[in-house]
Amino acid sequence: MDHSALQGSTIPSPSAVKDELEPVRKTRIYEEVASQIQRLITDGRLRPGDHLPPERELAERFGVSRTSVRDAIRVLELMGLLEPRQGEGTVVRDLSPDSLVNPLASLLVRNRTLLADLLDVRKMIEPALAARAAVHASGDELARLEQIFLRQHDKVQHGELAIDEDSEFHYAIATAARNRVVLRVLDVLMDLLRESRERSLQVAGRLQRSLAGHRRILDAIRRRDADAAEVAMRQHLQEIEDVLLRPKASRVGG
């Protein structure tokens, strides 16, 4: 337990941790309370296993109501930073990929309309993931990619959208890239973009182009050609962006 941050159940005094906590005067008070506690955790002032003081004491220290403190703690629990323990109170959790990614998820959820930005994030992340997958993918992971592709191929042949297979394909590549944090980021992105992907795949010719893009990516990964996999993924994502962001009047004919 970090006694410089907490001693028993006492929040650090101003002399011990200068300016760590100050009265909150913002409209959404609980968000600022959560932000200050989160900063103590991410800075290492509060460590895994440390206990937060009681709500009453926190409310007095922050100069806010106990309801605001309670809401702030609930937010941090949802983010994976804190957990309630029977008979112990609220305890700081070990940081995990989920706790690192959830703040990003919250930001993206509040900005669902920023489609161009979401697509841009994919272009920053996924080409590099494809390159890493070409290097790191196991035989089983290559087989899984092939199976997903074949399922997508069968659905496209029958005129079906194959949205699940589209998501699975990209997620399987991220899995093969061996990075749990990026895997969770992509999981969030794919969930937020589900509606836009469905709209994209309904554009004339888009199903076939998506399938062809996946074939190029899969072939490059199977050849262990990292550069080609990166290029193929970038081209595939650019085609998706061109469909989703072009003016509606020009979408006819895909």
C-alpha cells in the first residue's frame, strides 16, 4: 500500500501531496471528482490494493455532496479502476487493458457522429496490425482467417451482407498481432462502426470489393509478407472510407 498517497483511510493532506485535490466547482461535479481520483491512480499515488476513504470523508475533502462522490466512484468502477469489496469498502484495482481502453470507449461513445475520425483511427491502427499478423500469426490463426473468409465468400455469393464475418476477419487479424490493448481498441471501434459498415456493404458492388480486399490481405498474411499486408489493409480501409464519406448523390453504382 502506498502510504504517501493514503494512510489508513485518510486522503493525502495538501502538505503531503500539493494540489492533488481541490474544491470542485464544475457543472458536472462527479466527472471532476472522478478525474482527480483517476489522476491519483494513473500517477501511482494510489496503488492496487489501496482503499479509498469513506464517502463522507471524500465529500468533505472535495467540497461536494456524497451523491457526487458516489457517482464518481461508480464511473471509476465501470472504467475498471476501482472495485467495491464486501466489508472492505472501495479498493484500487490492478490496471488492465480494459481499464486503459474504457476511457477511450467512453470518448468514442460520446462522439458517435465523428465518423471520419473513427475511420481515420482505423487507418492509423489496422495496417500496422496486418503487418504484425503476417509476422506473428500461428497456423491455427491463419486457418481461422481462412475459415472466416470462406464464410464471408459464401454469404456474398448469396447476396448477404456478412457483417459478422467482416468484423471477425479484422478482429482475428488484431488477435494475431499479439497486443491486448490494441485488440480492445479495435473491438470498441468495430462496435461503434457497425451501423456504418452495414450501410457501406449495401452500396452496389461493395460486398464484392470488401471480399476482394480481404482476399488481398489474407494472401499477404499467408505469405508472411508484412509490407504487402500493410498496403493491402490500407487500400481496403481507403475503399471503405471512400464509400462512407462520399456525397450520397455519388454513391449510386458503388
